[in-house]
Amino acid sequence: MIEIIYCVVSGMVAFSLVITLINWKFLKHLSDFGTIQLTAGYKPRISILVPARNEENGIMDCVRGLVSQTYYPLEILILDDRSTDNTVVKVESLASQDDRIRILEGADTPPGWIGKNWACDQLYRASEGELLIFIDADTVLSPEAVAVSVNELTRLEADLLTVMPGRRSKTMVERLMYSFMDWILFCWMPLKTSEIRGPGFLSTAFGQFMLFKRKSYEEIGGHYSIKDEPLDDFSLGRMAKRMGLRRLIFQASDWVSVLPYQNSADAFRGVSRSVFPAMNYSVTVFLGLCVMLCSIGFLPISTIILTTVGFRESEFTTLLSGVSLLMVAITWLATCLRFRHNLLLVLFHPVSILLMLSVAGHSLVNYVFRKSSWKDRRIVGQKIRF
């Protein structure tokens, strides 16, 4: 029985390694297309839509990145979602210098809505573009990001283009969490093949950058259709998959980057808000992932340590543990190389896994007992599934 468990663990890790190799080969960098001449002829108007609530620490960097875009024509709509800090003041200082920027005052959030989704719905209704780009207020774009994205969306006749961003970090907690987040996506989800096949739960989008055709966004019901979902990006990606829309996923860690949190506690809470919703509020999925991660992260290395210090283990289980640990290390190394994390994080991957298990547990408890909140607003109404 014990040997079967080790075989199952090795099989899971081997599966992850195969996914890693597939994503390494087929997941393209958006910057790979930077030298391609943009499609000639008619250029659709772009609306860049930014919901902002208490974002004074990063909004200036975000807006500066938007006004630096080489694409034209575009409009930049920033909705102040009842901020209590200096977000509006900082945006106004830039809006006075660029007439492409419009500042909207957000209305009170209606019952049944998540605040961010309501803000995005208001932005959509105020926009005029044929193409819509939703980005978060802590996201910074390089000057070519919009132009190349629009060109690829048009060239490949897609409905939605989204990118895996780079994540800046300034604390060890962020470094450990972000490397895990990139690892779980890059090494366990077949990102490119999920564009056209596979179950809906393997589909996703990244809220830091979602480029929609307007008619496609309207076809899936926009943010209205997911008004009570905390993870608007995952939910919209899954909705687009169910509706049969064509989606494109690129890596853009060098062109789209997310600013760091102010401290470790904020980073922990921010990531916790998203973890249990990403599991579709399923306790069964939560428990299954916990078992899987503990098996992969701790069983091989603990077996090798115990063998090293003199405990008797069968040669077969020790061999499987060594092979499994090597494959896990390769997947983490690939993640760190691809997303420019510190290579030393490969050695600390069990710590990353342990930390994220803690984050997941925190997320589960907050949603089960309806304690989850974001930006000083309680998130309520989610149905826990068993």
C-alpha cells in the first residue's frame, strides 16, 4: 500500500513535468511580437478601464504607464470607487495634462454586487471603445503592451486576450507566495491547450490585463453576469470558455507588472481573498489540493531525510522519492527561470507550499464564516460547496 502511494505521488509529479514542458514550448511571450508590424488599415478605438479604490500608493505608476501607450486611438477611464485617500487627487494631477483621461465618480454599490464588479460595470457603460481593456489599479504597462495585444487579438480573430503578469515583491512572504502562484499555474494548468479544449474550470483570465471585443464582453453578460463573484477574472474566463469564445493567453511578465503590497500582512490577506473562490468554493477541492500538495511537497523530501539519518526505508520508495524530488525541483526551476524569481526559491519550495496551505486555510475559514472583506467592504453571499 505504501509503495502505491509513492507511485501515485511520482505519477502526479511526472504529469506536472509534462505540463511544464508543454507550457514552456507553447506559451508565448507577448514581447515576442513586439517587432511585428501592426496590422495596417482601420484601428479600433480602445477603452482602458481602471477601477480604483484607495489606490494612492500605486495609481500614479499605473496611469503613467497608460498614457505612455503607443497605440492610438484610445481613452482612459478611471472610476473612483468611493476612495477615502488621495487617489482622486493624484489622478486629477495627470488628467489635467492628458485629455484622454476621464475620471468617473462611482455610485454606491447595489445589493448583491461585489464592489469591484460594480465599478467595472459602470466603466463599461461609460466607455465608447470597440475594444475594452480592464486592468487593475496596481498594474503597470510597458508602452507597447496595448498595441501588440490589439494586433494579436485582431490577427488571430480572438474574443479575449489575457496575459500572465510579472509580480513585483518587496517582502519574503510575497516572494514565496508569488513563486508558488506561478508554479501552480505554469506547471499544472495546460494554458495554451485550455484556450480551445478542456473543462471550464481549467480556463482563466488575469484581471491585471483583460482585452475584450466589446460585443464578446456583452455576449457573456459582462460583469453583470458575475456580479457577486470575488474573482472577476477567473469567472469571466470560465464564462467565455462555456460560451465557446476564442481566448488567447500570453506571458507578459516583462510588459505587464503588478506593484507590490505595502507589507506582508496585506499581501497575505490580498492573496487569501482569491484562493478559496479559485477553488469554486468547494471544500472537497480544498481538501484534495491540500492532500496533493502535502504529498508532493513533503513526502519525497521527508523520506530522503529519514533515510539519510538512518531510518530504514525500502530502496524502491527511496528511489521514487529521489525521482519525484528531482522532477519537482525541475518544475520549480523552470518557473523561476521563466518568471524571473530568485533561483534560491527552488530550495525553499516546501516553505512556499506550507505558506500557501496556510493562506488557503485562512481563505476557507473567512468565506465559511463570512468574514472575508476587501478594501474595507465585506464579501458576502457566496455558496460553500461540499
